[in-house]
Amino acid sequence: FLTLSKGKSRIQVPLFAGFLKSLEKVGISPSSFERGKKLEISGLVSEYKGMLQIIPRKPEDVRLVE
């Protein structure tokens, strides 16, 4: 799980192994996710065990912002 935060707000982004592998097709490797990096994530918003989640549906739903 990737946890995005701003101030006290937190949102989890489940990135399972198969999805991480598909991200390599759009030029994002697992090592690209570092503390302080800015991301844009689109997907299905849901709640799991009281925590908000964004579930990306395709690799293009995850973008690193420079």
C-alpha cells in the first residue's frame, strides 16, 4: 500500500504486485515512489476499514508530477 498524506489527511492507494509491474509500461518503477514525491492518481474512491482509498484501474491512472 502507498499512503498519500497532506497535513493530517491520509489516503491509501493499494498497488498490488501485478499492477506495479504494469506501471513499468508507462515508465514508473517501484523505486520511483519516495517520500516527498508528488503524484496524481485517478481511480475508484472507496473506504476500507475506516480509511479512504483510491484504487487505480489502469497504469495511466498513476502519474509522477515533476
